[in-house]
Amino acid sequence: MSNICRVSGDPLELVVDFGRQPLGNGFLNQEDFKNEYFFNMQCGFNEKSKMFQLINQPNPEIMFHENYAFFSSTSNYMKKHFYNFYESIINSDYLSNDPFIIELGCNDGIMLENFANNNFKHLGIEPSKNVAIEANKKGVRTISDFFDNSVANKIIADFGQADCFISANVMCHIPNIHSVAEGISKILKTTGVLIFEDPYLGDVIEKTSYDQIYDEHVFLFSAHSVQYLFSNYNLELINLEPQVTHGGSMRYTLAHKGMYEINPNVKKYLSKEKLQGLDKVETFHNFQSKIIESKNKLLDLLNSLKKDGHQVFGYAATSKSTTILNYCGITNDLIGKIYDTTPIKHGKFSPGMHIPILNYEEFKNEKAKYGFLFAWNHSKEIIEKETHYKSQGGHWITHVPEVMAF
Ligand code: JHZ
């Protein structure tokens, strides 16, 4: 275990401790219970880099492999979001006449297929082989690799430099971020831009959405920490655009220093972050207290429902649910099953607490009156889809922005 900031190299201060946790996406069969992988999930903060991060993280090969359980295209809303993202790029001033777009962590091609379908020169880089195969099937040219500075050299030699290097919900997964940032700075043309989005630290603190923290998310970024990190490679923040996705994300645009005008949003969000205390370690000690409060309220609610004879089910076996279930110690007498749309998860059990994952098709026969909305970030889409459940007297439970049943 190393408690050194991955960005500044200074010591990290321990701010949040979740104890022993399994892999967020480690859905498993019964015969694998005895060999299940656990690690000590603690978070640290460093006031120099302003980077909130896991103190130790499992090796990438343990998390991202040929059986990786997350396929991006499970949400229609996200498909639309990535189409809009694509449109904003092609309508921007950043592209040359024959632009080359690279996406880091393209998953099953949910974003790049928009470029591929419209004949843009593109390349996806995706370490999980099974999802990379799906992307290639869709006509998205994808290589399966972990991107870093040396892979950047190879891509430049084979394909040339990029106009636009994009990534969504990926950068915050990468521990060797310096090598990635260095690779990006050289892969970008002089006029090239890096545009990426990830769950935003400001939203996580505001909503106490601590379930955004699990093995895969080694960092939770803010404008301050992104600015600090990329300034080492002469890349400057030129825009910040908040997104509603994943419970509150931020889209960061960076370019070689001095190439573009800086949007006023950069100043605005940096000031807002100072007011919120995202640059100060005390904020994160307070965050730990709020997490404990949220956990206690959730357990009170689930225990009182159990006492009243209710059987609660879970809706969507998200990675986030792994943190809630294991940190709160929610056993299958409190939540008996979880419905999910991803075939690879069906018939398996949730990491750590071993709650059975059922095919979403069976949800239509569900009679229970309380369901925990583990995909609270997709609540608009889900509530619209499941009006039937509510109209028959069903209630959703959430812990964001506070614990409640509605
Ligand atoms: P969702 C993943 O997190 C993992 P997760 C990863 N680390 C990351 O950063 C984000 O995504 C981007 C199910 N579902 O999107 C399908 C339903 O069953 O919140 C999936 O199993 N019904 C890469 O897992 C899971 O939810 C539905 O109607 O927390 C995906 O959950 C919907 C919308 C989803 O991401």
C-alpha cells in the first residue's frame, strides 16, 4: 500500500475509510465465493494536487479483462448523451478538414459508432477484450490495450496525430495518469483538443453519493485537480461543462497552452470549487461523517421495512451498488435479489454480499412494494419506463441526495 499522491508525489492524508471491499464489477458464481478478491478501500487527499483518490487500487488486470461485466450501451439515455457529445465535437472549431478522433476506453463503441457511421477517421482503445470485440462488430475500429505514453508513440507511428482525443467515464479509472497525460499531449496535433468527462467530485460531495467510489474509480476529479495534473504537460483547461450523467459529471476541454481562448466557465467553476472547499482536506473529513450518517439512515429504513414484513428488491446491479451493499453490510435478508438487464450478470451473485442477480424480464412479476434504485443516476429513464410499478403501489428507495422512499 502506498499513501503517496499519484499526481504530486506528496503524502496523502487518509480521509475516508470504507474497510474491506470486493471488486465493484466482480459479479460471481457460487463456486467462486471462496476465492473472492477483497481489498482495503481507503481514500486520500493531497492539498497540492487537490486530487481525491483511492490510496490503493487492485491491479488493472484484475478489474478489466475478457469477462468485464459493464457494457455502456445498456442505457438509451446514455446513447442519446453520446450522440449529443458527438454532435458538439463535429460542430466545434477544433477539427481540421479531415479530422482524426481517438477515444480512450471506447467500451462497446457507444460514442465512436457515431463517428464511424459518418465516416470519420477514428480509433478506439479498449483494454477489456470482450467489449472491444463488440465495438469492432459495430464497425468501430478498436485496438485492445491499456493506453499510456508508449502506446501513444505506437499510435502516432501507425495512424498519426489526433484532432480530438476523447474519453467518457474512463480517465478516472487510470492510476498511471502521468503516462496517459504525457501520451495525450504528444498525440494531439498543435490545434488538437482533449475532451473528457467523468463523475464530478463537486456533485459527489454535495449529494453524499459515496457509491461513486469503488475499485475502478481511482480518482474523482475536480477542475482544480485536472488543471494541476495536465499543466505538467503544457495542456491548459479551456472549458468546463457540467453534465447530468452519472449523477453529476464534468466535461473538461484542454488544449496546448495558448492555442485557444479560455471560456469564462473555467474561472466560474474554479471559484465555485473554492467556496465548496474542494481544495481543502477538512471538506473530505466532513464527507466521511456524512457517509456514516447516510449509512445509518439507510440501515434504519431497511430494518424497519423488514420488521414490517416487506421484502425489498434491488433494481440494477450497478458497480455503485457494490459499495453501498458492502459498506453498509446489507445482507440478503434486507435486499433479497437484484434485477438487471445485462445478460453476463444473470444467475450470478453480487460481489461481497452475494445477493442473487435476476434477469430483468422477471421484474414484471415482482409483487414487492419497495425497490432500491441502485441506478439512481438513471432514475429519470427508469421511472419513466416503470410507471406500472409505481401505479400499482410500488415505492423506490434511494440514498441520493438523502435516504428516502418515494
Ligand atoms: P450504471 C459503470 O458503473 C462502471 P455502474 C464504470 N466504472 C463507470 O465508470 C460507469 O459505469 C460509467 C443496469 N441497468 O450505468 C445495467 C438496468 O438493469 O449506473 C448495468 O448492469 N436497468 C465503467 O455499473 C447497470 O445498471 C436500467 O434501466 O454504476 C449500469 O449501471 C439501466 C439504465 C441500467 O453504471
